[in-house]
Amino acid sequence: MFPHFIVHLKQEIPNCSTMSKSKNYGFLISIAVNILLISIGIYLYAGGGRWAEKNLQIGHLQSTPPLGWSSKAALEAEIVAAMPCSGHGRAYVDGSGCECNGCYVGDDCSILNVTCPADAHGGDCMYLEPYWIENAVDTAVLISGWHRMSYNYADGSMISSELEYYIRKLHHIVGNAVTEGRRLVFGVGSAQLLSGAVYALSSKEASIPSNVLATAPYYWLFRDQTSFFDAKNFTFKGNTSAWHSNNTNLVEFVTSPNNPDGGLKESVFHKKKVNDHVFYWPQFSPIPKAADEDIMIFSLSKLTGHAGSRFGWAIVKDDDVYDKYSTFNFVASIGVSKETQLRALKILKVIVKGGGTGRPFFEHADHLMRDRWERLTAVISKSTRFSIQERKPLHCTFFDETRPPNPPFAWLKCNREEDVDCQAVLQQQGNIRGRPGSLFDDSTSYTRLSLTSPEDQFDLLLKRIKALVDQENGYIETVKSSNGSPFYNRKGLYM
Amino acid sequence: MFPHFIVHLKQEIPNCSTMSKSKNYGFLISIAVNILLISIGIYLYAGGGRWAEKNLQIGHLQSTPPLGWSSKAALEAEIVAAMPCSGHGRAYVDGSGCECNGCYVGDDCSILNVTCPADAHGGDCMYLEPYWIENAVDTAVLISGWHRMSYNYADGSMISSELEYYIRKLHHIVGNAVTEGRRLVFGVGSAQLLSGAVYALSSKEASIPSNVLATAPYYWLFRDQTSFFDAKNFTFKGNTSAWHSNNTNLVEFVTSPNNPDGGLKESVFHKKKVNDHVFYWPQFSPIPKAADEDIMIFSLSKLTGHAGSRFGWAIVKDDDVYDKYSTFNFVASIGVSKETQLRALKILKVIVKGGGTGRPFFEHADHLMRDRWERLTAVISKSTRFSIQERKPLHCTFFDETRPPNPPFAWLKCNREEDVDCQAVLQQQGNIRGRPGSLFDDSTSYTRLSLTSPEDQFDLLLKRIKALVDQENGYIETVKSSNGSPFYNRKGLYM
């Protein structure tokens, strides 16, 4: 790797705020880009002004030698990044203009659609996007047209040894998993690794298939995936509560912190198990000790928010299990994208390099999640109709203090007897989209709400929850629509 | 998308040939990079000289506005690309120095290891690497740290509609597959799509599993994959020749052009089938007509050589099959890497944009493959001991002429009765590594040899084959080792 540059990265990018006038799309896009390009050129040369995007406090090389073949791609990326999307969206080089967050619409994402549902049903961790924008210089990667065309790396393997090194280093810094003496399997997101683990662990005799279990509430993909693949050697059998510990032919999914409720979970049966630790990072949970399990699965999606990259890794103790697991990854997809591995490397390096402690990244992420939980708790504390999971403080070895977790999801309960379908209640009375408890093999009186969305989307969610709680307490709020005229929806609380 | 730039891309990059002196690796790498960076700066500013790498005739932006946050990544990529690897290797931003082709070794890949086997056993299409280097400007992509972090694109899907558009356009230009009225499934290489197709097509009743078949010689992954996943609803049953056409519960793999022998194949049973068309491109085969099958699978690996990207697509006729196929892709990996999709888009655009005809790319690729076949045929024509597959000329609608195919692999036969294990003969007497016929469910008197390796690797393969043929005809050649001293290996022909 080529890690060090002698130039300093302090000077801010000059402002291109006048560019906000150019909002042509569709067939006018190329003309717009040309104008934008000239504008950028002029403004960057002129060195005046400030960049429009609020969060784009991006460093600038003090003395940049002129570039050659890479200039066009770099310029293209900077033009797109400079597109003004009102802080409620983002443009991408493979898109066609601003792509807006949640309920924002319009060419520049400046309009809030007040009737749009607050979206809290997904698993994206977009709350971290501003962090990567702040770290634009060190996380950008230029991929040449001939970058790693082969199936293999130079050592003949399909995994980047450099990336493996940084993953091990990260676990060492964070102290959340034992990696010494273990081997790593890379996968196309944790999704591929979860099913791979079942193949690697399941019965060798098709006549006696392994029973695959999880403790409810559990991540729905375990069921959907295992059922879909429907192999001769394993069958999904649902909740551990229906099983006895004297059954030896089990493969147990243990998710800790748990999806959906964020609790630190242990195996029920202590036999063959797959430990899904994708949320076992300091921003979501205290780290009481380094996990030390047979198969531990992590993902970039939940650590850094890069779900689109589809990258995960499994830390594997047993050599035979590792061999079968690796074979699975080979026959399933002949490895993992080299572009993805390169990008994951760039991102993880930035985390690891924060003074070698990882603190800048995890403190940032923790700060955001803690703030959201405090705001949510303040609202829910005024309700008897709704409640959320308890957050038990534990000692965190990473932050070296006792602290409550900040789970990625609120596991919200509707406490009224008549609110049988909590998800329907939230949707119909609160205009909030979550995921129903039944999806997680639990009661429909629960709903899972994502707390890791972009800031504006979380704000809207909180506002809608507050409106429900206010209604419960006898307040009816009159709010204004985006065009300034008073807005009140007779159905209730569609704000 | 932002397709047009007003600047011209004609001026060549200035030369940095003096940089070839800096060959420090290991712990000295960061110092080396700093020196290199200063050198690049000085040389690029000075504007003198020529870039050392023979093939790096890369365009240069005539007037580049200074860049901001993207500069570091761009510079890093250019520094790495400029590393002198003697035309026998390449450095990568996630590597640690030159990574050498085939039998070349040394810090700058300048030394040929004469005892090293000629590697013809893989499936890489590195013969196209120089083309992507020539097209460096248009194929480079800068991925920002916050590029597409979400699981989804703006339209809620997991596939880039822009990429889908260019894939459809490419098939339209080439005329090799009907896409109108069909839907596309993206996959993590053709490997994922092949198994997904079996799930999508297989029996709905686990009690009567589908019999999965292929006509030998067939691509070994069909067997390994289907057997590994070992689902209740399908079982791999091997060669079609052992089956009768009255069996209705079949899923047939049809590979055309076939891997390993390059022949255009048709279905035997004309029932449920998966058409693997990854080699159905003008550089490998005449295109007599647009393929019009139920499921047609293509990949970037075989079209452009970007195997490391793990990207493929399936063109699907039936809506129900499409739904199950999409579900498969979702539960298997929750889609395909967004970095990969962006890069595939960049690459395909370059092909499609060649005057809108695709001709520059396919003519280049065809020229290389044709040249290799001519050279190989000239050597093999002097042998009775070895023979290769017949190449039947057909009318190609793309090139509008009748022409023989240029298959990616030579399907070489050892004709002597005593040469029972052809692969062992080549390895022991010729120091050539191919893949044995038995892997493809055919006789061991066959060996598959890859013809799509980098030029130097193909040259070595051809030299080794020629030496075997010369030996057959009574000539013994004395060749020189890389240090200039005469080299003769008493075991025979290890050159």
C-alpha cells in the first residue's frame, strides 16, 4: 500500500454556491454539466467563495501536481458531489441528479412532502454519511479501468490480505472479537455469510437434517434464507423455545446485539451456532468483552453504513468448518468483488488510523446514536400507550465506562389491548412505517423502528411519534405544510 | 449521468522514465512513495519525457481545473499506474509493488523463471488488460467515501437502471440476445446466476426433485455448485446422454459457446433450461443470430475481462421465473455491490460509445484472439500427437462476414494411445498446466488450455507447445535463459 502523502489536507474547498442555479435534468443534463464544469473551473481557479453543501467541509491538497488520465473521473466525482441538494439528498456519478432523503422531493430536495410516511422500516445506516463526507480525502478511491481484472490476488487467494490485516487490527483496537489463531472468510454482505455458515455447520447426513433455530424475536432473513435454500441437510425450525436441549442435531443463530431489540444474547443450547455480531460495535452496544465464538459474523453495512457495498466477514475457529465455508463462498459467487474489497480497505483504514485508537469514528457514531436515543426516550417517557425496550448499562471496555447501549432499532410496544397490530396503529394513526413484530416471530404488539436513518428522516420519525404521544395526552398540534399554509389532516397525524 | 466533458483528451502524459530507478518495497514503501510523488510532480510540471510503461498511452486533460478532495485518490492511482513493472506485471493501489504475470518474477517483473509451468488452467481474460489501459481516461472511476451507502437505488431497486440501459443497448448493438420484453436479474458473477437459475426453475415439489443435467464436456461448476447446495428440489444428475427425452422433470444447462470446447450448442431436451452465454460475444464466436431463450446468462468477466468485479446478468422471459430468481438474489446476497455496478457501467459505456457500434472494442478483442488462434493452429498443424477442436466458420451478423470462432480455450487432445492422461503428459513433458478433460466429465485424453491470458503468458504457452511438437518431429531446441546463458533442462522441455 501507499499510505503516506507529504501534502497537507487543511485548506477548504472554495465555494461554488452560485452553482445552485443550475438545476437542469433529463436531456439537458449534459449541457448542465458543461456549465457546471466551467463554473467549477472558474470558481476553483478564482479561489473565492464557499462550497454550498453544509456538510462538505472537505480538505484540499495544498499543492496538487496536475493529473493525467485520472483527472476526468476525479472531476466528474467532484462535480457530482458539489450538486446542491439542500442537505436533504445527494447526487451520484451513476445517477441523474439529486436523490432525496425520505420525504423530501424536488430537483434539489428542498420540498418536504408532508403526507409522506416517516420511513423507519429499513436497515440502512445512513446516519454515518456525513462522517464519510467529512473524511472525503482519505476515503475516496480511484479505480482504474484495469484494476484487478483477475479472479485472484497475487497470492492466488480471492481475499485481499491487506484488507484482512486491517479487519484484524480493527477488532484488536475495539476489543470486540478474538481473531488470533482464527481464519477469515469474506462474503457478499453478512447475508451470504449467514447462509454459508449453515452449510458449513449442517449435518453431513441428508437423512438426518440439522434443525436450524433462533430465539424470537429474531432477524427474519434467517428464516427466509434457510427456507428458500431448502437443502437436504438442514431445515429451518423456528424459535428455540419449542426445542429441548437434549436434541443434538441443531444449528442455532445467536444475534448479539439482537436484531430487532438490541439485547446482548447468549446461545440457548451451546451446541453448533452462528454468532451474528454485525451490531457488536461501540456505537450500538457496550463491549463488555471480546466475543470468542466458533463463527462470528460482521459486516461493513452495520459498522460503517456501507450497505450498498455488500461486504462482510466471518471469523472462524475450526479448520474443517473454514474449509467448507470457503468452498461455499467459492461455489456461490467465486469470491467477493475486488472493487468492494478496495473500498472497504480505504474505509477501515480511516477508522483504524484515528490515532491508532479508532476513537474519532466510534465517538462520532456513538454521539449520534446516543443523541437519538435521548431524544426518543424523552418523547416515549411521556407515553403509557407506547413503550420501548429497556437499555441495561454495562461496562464498555472500549470507552472504559459503564453505559447503556444505543441499539440501531427501537423495539416499540403498543401497550393498549385494542392496539393488537402495533405496526398498523403506527401507520394509520401516525403515518410511520416500521416492521411488524410478526416478521421477527414475535407478537404483532411490537414494531421495529430504524433509528439509523439520515438526520432529517429521524427528525420526521420523532416528530410523528411525538404527535402520537401528544394526542394520547390530549394535545392536537397544528402544523404547517411546506408551502407555508396551515396543514391539518383530518385523519389524524400525517405529519 | 454526466457523460460529456468539454475538454479534449489528446495530449499524452509526460514521461517519468527516470522513476524506474525507485524500486524500494517493504517498510521503505512510504518513503519511496513520497519520492515518487515528488518525482511525478516535478516531471508532470516539467512536461518533459515519456511515461515508461510501454502500453500506457493515456490521454491527458488539456486544461484541468485544480481538484479538491479527489486529488489524493487520483494521484495515488496515477503513482501506482506509473510503477515500472517491465511490461510483465502491474501494481495496484491495494497491493505492495509490482504483481507479475505468469512466470515473471523480481521487484520489477523483469526476470523470467524458466522452470515455471506455463499457466493455462484458469479462466481469466487478462488479454484485454492493455485495452483498458489504452482507455484509461474513460474507464477510470472515482468512488467517494459516501457513494451509494444504501441497500437501494433511488427507485427502491437494487439494480442500477443506468447499467441495465447500457446492457440492453449493448445486446442490441451486438445482436447476440433478445432483450425486448425481458427482465434482467443482476448477480455476483455468472456463478451466482447459474445456481439462482436452478432454484428459479426447479420443481416445486421436494418429493420429486428436478434432475439437473448438462451435455459433456460441460463446465465443472454446474456439477460442483448444484451438488454443494444439495437442495431438496433438485439433484445434479450429470450428462444428458444418460437420459431419455420422455423425462419431463429436467433442468438442462446449455453452454453456447461451450466451455471447454467453444462449440455452439443447442438444448438436447428442449424443456426447462439455463442458457449460459457468457462466451457468446464476437471476439469468441460468430454471432449467427440473437439468442432467444428463457434464461440467458452473461458476465462481465468473459465480455470485458473484469472477472475480479464479480458481475453478471440474466435475461429472463417468464415473470414467475423472474420473481423467484430475484428472490434468490435477495436472500443470497441482498443484491450486487454498488461499486461493481458503477464500474461495470463505466466499462460498458466505453464499449457502447465506440461510434455507437461497439466495433473498436470487439475488433480489438477479435484481433487478439484471432492472432492467437492462427499462431496456435500453425504449431498444432505440424503435430499428429496433439490435435485441437475444429472451428467451423459461420456467418457473423455483427462483423457481417463468414468466419471461424476464436474460442477462449483450446480443447487439446492427446492422440497417442499411451498418452492416457493428456494433462499429465503436458505437465510432465511440456511443463504446461491445463485442466484435465475429466473435470468436464469427458475423457482424460483431453486438456483445456486457456488462450485468454496476458500476451507474455500466451507466448510462453505457445513456445512450450511448439517445443513438444518439435520434439515429436525430431527437433530439440536449445534455448537461452533470461540471464543470457544457454539453458537446457535434461528432463526435456521446461521452457
